Amino acid sequence: MTAVKPFSLAKSRRTIQWMVVIGTLVIGLRHIMPGEASRGGSFDSFCAFGGIETILPFLFTGHTLKSTNLLNFSVQLGTLGVSLVAGRAFCGWLCGLGAIQDFITQWTRKFIGEKRHIRGRQSTAIFPLRLPSILDHPLRYAKYLVLTVVLIASLFMAFPPLRDFCPVRAVFGLHMTALLWVTLAVFLAGSVLVERFWCKYLCPLGATLAIFNKLSPVRLVLDNHHCNGCGRCDIECSMGIADVPHHLDHPECVRCMECLNTCAVNGSLILIYEKEKK
Ligand code: SF4
Ligand code: SF4
Ligand code: SF4
């Protein structure tokens, strides 16, 4: 077991998230330039979920769905590689949509009621809300339903089933349709109301990656001798995981490391690399 020293994780994560957002916007911009789409492939072919949307048709017919191609499988393999090593770190660090939701939460807190957020202290802003568990818990399963529907639908469709309602295309694609405008409005409103709304309830890629939190060697562990149960980590958890110190392998954890950054007692949470889990 090797302990990984926490350096300025929050700053590094924010920088990486901005780079991903700008990079994804460049892909979107390039796609709408005259003549560029045909050379660079469609915007959809860079999508990490596109590989999952087209896997069943590819296995059955040998062809990918329209607007996807073999590049989707490469992007998907890269995502799976990150997940095998570090669980859902893709969601916490490398997903443009996850980043946009984090920024929206930050800006919402700032503009609706809170001048400065003090880490580990309950936000005084009205939004984003934390839904009561009676609503929140069942809604978390909706993303698995979305994943199942998309996989089945992919066998009967010419284009990726999520394409017309995909928030990634709505935010970054720069090629809007009426349905994508509606998707964008729902996505923005949802993200203002509930932190990481799309990730928690609807994202089929998040549903696919959830299993990797149980397998990955890079993960957080708790040192019971240090933790004083102050609950600061629960307050900062963007995915709203209850009792974070005892649920560090939770399928909803996006490995953002905000709990580690916020923890008041040095050594309570430790980022480790451990090849074989006990
Ligand atoms: S759950 Fe989906 S939208 Fe959220 S960060 Fe993960 S892949 Fe991105
Ligand atoms: S448990 Fe920690 S690493 Fe996981 S989502 Fe919550 S704050 Fe981020
Ligand atoms: S892990 Fe840290 S922040 Fe969380 S309850 Fe324990 S001491 Fe508090």
C-alpha cells in the first residue's frame, strides 16, 4: 500500500476541468467550420459514451451507428483505462459536462445568496438544493434505466439513441436543434437546482463507470484513529454521498477529492494506491 501525498488537488482539478471544457469547445467549434467536420469526423465520434451506444450494433452487424466510428471505441478505451486505475476519476476530473455542472454550482452559490463559500461549512445559498432522500434515492436509479433503454434502442436505430437529447452536444456541439435547446434549458435549470443533477440522476456513462469504484487500486481510505466525525467531508461532497468516511468506495463517488481537501484532521482520509484490495 502506497500513500499518495495530497498536493493542491482542488487547484489541479479546476485547471484540468477548464482545459477539458476549452478543448471540448474547440472540438465543437471545429466541427461547425466549413469543410472541417468531414476531415475531423463528426462531433459525436469524440464522445466517450458513443462507444457504448454503438457497441451492440457493431457486434451484431460489423458497422457502427451513423455519426460514430472507430474513434469512439478509442475514446471509450481511454475512459475505461482511467476508470480501471482510479474509479470514476473521469467524472471528477476529465468530463466536460461534469466540469460545467461544478462551475454552475460555484456560480449559483455565489450569485444566489453566498458571497464566499467557506470549505466544510454548510452553504448559506438557497440553491443548489439537496433533495430529500425519499426523492433522491429512487431518482439515482434512473440513470441505469436510461443506460438500458439506450443499449436496447441502439439495436433498432440508425443514429446513437441519445444524440437528439444529449447535453454534451447541447453545451459543446454548437450545432443546435429545437430538441437540443430544450435539453440545454433542462440541463441548466437542473444544474442550478441540484448539484451535479445530470450526473446523479440521468447520465448513462456515469452508470457504466460506477462499478469501477469497487475495483480501482487508486482510492481513498479512512484512518479511524484520526477521523473525529466532524462531517465537513459530507458537506463538500458534490455527489451528496451520506457519511462519506464510511462510503469511500460508493458507486456515486466521482473521485473529485473534495472530501480530502476539506478534511479538518490531517491523516483521516488517505489517497492510496493498493494493488490488491483486502
Ligand atoms: S456522470 Fe456523466 S456527465 Fe457526470 S461527470 Fe460522469 S460522465 Fe460526465
Ligand atoms: S466522496 Fe469525496 S471524492 Fe467522492 S464524490 Fe464525494 S467528495 Fe468527491
Ligand atoms: S474524514 Fe475528515 S472531514 Fe470527514 S468526518 Fe472525518 S475528520 Fe471530519
